[in-house]
Amino acid sequence: MSDHAFVIGGTRFIGRHTVEELLASGYEVTIFNRGNRENPFADDDRVSTLQGDRTEDADLRRAALDLEPGPDVVVDCVAYYPRDVHTATDIFAEVDAYVSISSGAAYGANRIPKREDETPLCECSAEQAVDDSMASYGPRKAECDRAIAAAAERGVNAMAVRPPVVYGPHDYTERFDYWIDRVDTHDRIVVPGDGTNLWHLVFVEDVASALRVVAEEGEPGEAYNVGDGHAPILGEWVDLLAEACDTHVEKVYASERELGTVGLAPTDFPIYRAYPHLLETAKLRALGWEPTPHEESLAATVADHRESDRTGRENGPDRETEERLLDVLDTVE
């Protein structure tokens, strides 16, 4: 009999790829969500579905009863608040593994690289723990990870996986789509700064495989960083995307002052970060996990982008403003 995995979420982005990873590894899967979105596994007899709202304790407890005997593994893709982790680790205290998706944003100090057992996490106030704004996202994820550690002290086999920004097929955030669209559509684009800013990213399929590996091999109470094997700087990402799109694009670098001539700032561009964000992944690799080479990850990502209606254009400067800036820079030259 196959192991049974219960995935909280499971139909949009990371959750969707996680279900696919678990199926490919021989698991039977049950997904639990509100049923508000199309289910890509509706016709797959290896996947069953339970409907409910994970923020309602009674819904999650009812789902656990419907699963008797309980699942072997629980993967929590939508634990955004500490109470989510406290509730889930209570309900599923007896499973072989409970793995929650955390975030690199949980780190509360600038270090290069950020290490799981060394870099301090964000503090989280009582107000932040229940706040729903992006300003509290990092603190909330840090508190979720502390809830994981507390559950492990009670004997729950609970663990966390910390990704940075995730890219890949079905990415509804469209942050990475902005750059694919620019590279695939135009032969000359603006890159903020000098192109050397570094924000570690991770391919979605690698997050999915990390969740499975940690469930099977991880240690209770531990958190594991996950990220691409190589962390390109922004200018290099543009070059890699041009190669994946089989095109050529001229990168025009613009300083903060030059961007300001058209009312822009470097942070108006997606995946720009002034201070480098790099996650050490040796702890996860020690479990046997390996990242996907960029040649493969970007080929899949670009192919999906082209088949979708995503452009990512709302995540960065509009093309008219970008062209005005290019004209300004040409005049300066």
C-alpha cells in the first residue's frame, strides 16, 4: 500500500507542484482547500479532495476524521499565521512528518549567506502574528517556524522548508514573468542599478522535491533552506532568460539618479534588492536533495509563460516609462 500524503492547499503553484512530486514518488494524495479554484487533479484517481477552510479549526479537524486512518505525511502549503501551525501540529500530532512551507523572509538579519542555525529570525509581536499585511509576512513566518520547533519539543515530527522567491510554471505572482516578458518582447530593456544586485531564487519543482525529501529524511524541529544551486545577479538573469527565449536583448543599466528622472526607483523593478539575499542550502543537500540546473528550470518556465496569459507587466514599470528613460539615457550618452 502506498504512503498517503495530505496536502493543505495543493492546486495553485507550490502546492500543485508538490502534489505532482508526491504522485511521481508513489504517494496517494488528498488535497484540502476551499475549492475556490480549478482543480488540476480532478480527473486523477490517485488524488482525492476534501473541501474546507484551513483557518476554521473545525474544518481541518473534520478533514482529519475523514482521513481515518490518518495520513503518513502532511504538507502545509498555506500556513501564513502561527495559529495555523499550532492547530495543524495539534491535529496531526501522530503523523510520520508534518512539513510547512516557511520563507527566507523569516530571517531577521542581513547575512551572506543566511544559515538556518546561525542567522537570527525576525521577532514577531502579538499584533504582527495576526496581521494580514505584507509588512508582517517575515515576522509571521518566523513565528510559524518557532511553532514548528515547539511542536517538535512535544514529540511532533514537524519541520519547515524556507524558500526565497519562487519561480516556475503556474506562478500566479507573475514577479518572474515581468522579466520573461521584457526579454521575450523587446530587444532593449532597463536593468536597475549596475545589474549586480543579488536575490536568491528557487525553481518551484525544487521546492516541491525539498518538501518531500524533508518529510522523508528531515529531523523534527528543523528548518531547511532551499534555493537554486547558483544564485545569478540580476543582469545575469536577463542573459539566462535571453538564452532560454532564444533571443538577444541589450541591457541598459540605470542608476538610482537616472531612474529618478522618470519617477522610478530601483525597487520598482521586481526581484531587486539592495542588500544581497542568499540562502545556504548545505543542510538540505545533506539529506540528498539536489537543485535543477538553470538550463532545465528556465526552459520549463519560459515555455509555460508563453502558453499562459501572464505578462507580469503590473509588477514593474510600464513600457512607456521605460522607453522614456531609454530616450533620456541615449541623450546623456
